[in-house]
Amino acid sequence: MMPSRPGHRNRWGSSKPAAPGLRRGAGIGTRPHGRAVLSGFLLWILCLGCGGGQRQTELSRGIHYTAVAEGEVWFRNSSIQIRFDRELYCGVFFRQDGRLLALSHNPPDPTLAKPSHFISVEGKEILDFYVDYRNIGLSEVRGRFGPGKRLKITGHGETEDGVLIEKTMVVEYYEAYPDTAIIWAVYRNLDLERPLRITRITNQFYRMDASLTDPRAPRHALQCFQLDQPVHGEASLPLLDIDFTRTVTTATPGFARVAFWNRVMGMTVASRPPESGVLAIPVGTARDRRVEVSFHYDVDRILQPEEELVCPKGFVMVYAGDYRSGLAREIAMMGGER
């Protein structure tokens, strides 16, 4: 049985996922003139191997994943659980005392919903990548964090002029750190002739909602720790205001982080800056009063046919308590390095 998330409702506003051609966002099947051949090709990719219904792989110490053909993919550890929908939009959950809690939420309004990782091509955001259910791979990893498992999920999207792009989300869980996920994205230009000009890379985009765990609280009623500094609204200390907005930048090596918490749980998201350039970290309350956070940087990167781009790694952590709980866990995991 697939666990339900608090206040479960997908971002199309119904209990059923929308057909690929109905979503009002960037990506495949969203433009009236369409591309029948390309859409047919991608639907063929998605349908191959989808007759198996639900597929589950159990691993040691509770790390496992579950995939439902043309539906959700869950990657579970004992504390953190991550769910991808069929367009690679991401949800993060905290399992505590038998309950599945969440601070992050993708809303029914498709003009606000975005995946956790995406790119902009010639200034246009490419959001929707339809999962290739044949290309969900699980492998063992062992390194500085000890033994763990790596999940790879591949999806396909396209630009407005029909250049096909492959996106692979990579998530690592470790047995010693059941509350933390290492996460990053890899993009490949699938076009055999045309290059791809990437102008922005966005990692770790999440929409935070305090009311998911505390129904009496306003959606924006969260405390926040942004780039090693507590931040809050002018009139709502220590919480964020309905009109809160703040952007900080960094080029310092190591993880840059933002933590959110309320009386029920906390969640820290982090990303490394690019090898060269400045990482921008905006935090702000959106028009639906949920709080948005992301890590992005501008580039001018030409991706040649069949060329691959590996984005900087980040992590997501869930916990009980305030930002200090997450920071202590991060320091322990990194061996004192930050």
C-alpha cells in the first residue's frame, strides 16, 4: 500500500494524475501546435515495460524503492522518504512514530508547481520530464558515509523547438544516516544534430507549507535559517511574513544551506555552488502564501549532441527540532567539514 501524504492532492487538483498533454507548463505536449512524432516517440518510451504494475525492491535496513507504472516512484529510508511523480516532480517526507510528515508541497496550481531540479534553455524553463520506467536503476554505494544505495530515475523532455533532453535524478541513501538524502541531476542532449544552450541551472527548488504538519498554522508560519543566519519577517518574529523575500549569494566552496522548521518537524536543503560563478539562494513567500526556496546560478553552456552535464550535488535532511538539529547531523555526517 502506498502511504498517503498529509493533505494529499496532486498538483493538478484531483486524485488522478493529468494526462501529459493537459498540464499548462513548459515541456512535452503543452503547446497547441505540438509535435506528433516526438510526442508519439516519448509516449512509446513510457509505455515500454509498463505492464508490470507495481514493482518493489527490498534492501537491507529498510532502504527500498517502489515504482508504479505510469505513476509514483518512492525511495524510502527509515526516516526520509522521497517521492517522484511521473514528470519527476519531487516530494520529501519524514517518517516519525509511524506517521508520514511533510513540509514541502507541490500545489494544484500548475503555474506555481516546479520540480526540485530543472534547467533553463535560452531563458525558458524546462520543467516536465516524463519518466522512462524501464530506466529506474538501483545500485550499492560505499564511500565516506559507509554503505548505502543509489537510485537513478531517467525522464525525457524537450525544448520549445523540439530538442530532446534526457534528465536523470540521482538520489543516495546511507544506512548510517537514515534522515538524509544526497541528490543531484544529470542532463544529456539527445538531439543528434542540434546543440543546446543552457542559461540557468536550478537545484533544490521546494515550496514549504507549515500547515501540512500544523493545520492551525498559516502556510508561511515557518522559522528559517538561510546561509548560516536566522531570518524572519519584520512583523512576525521569529516567523516569516506573508510578504517575506530575501536573496543571498555565495561562491564559497562547500554546502550552502537553508533550513525550515515548525513545532512538528524541520527540513534542511543544501547545494554546492558551481565550480566558477555565484550561487543565488532566494527565499520568499509566494502568492499562495507558501514559502519557496531554490539554489540557482546563471551559465552560458552549450551542450553538444549527446553531451552530458552533471550538476552540483546537494542534500535534503529531515528531523525533529530546529535548525540546530539538522546542523549537528550535517557536521557529524561530514566529519566536521561544512
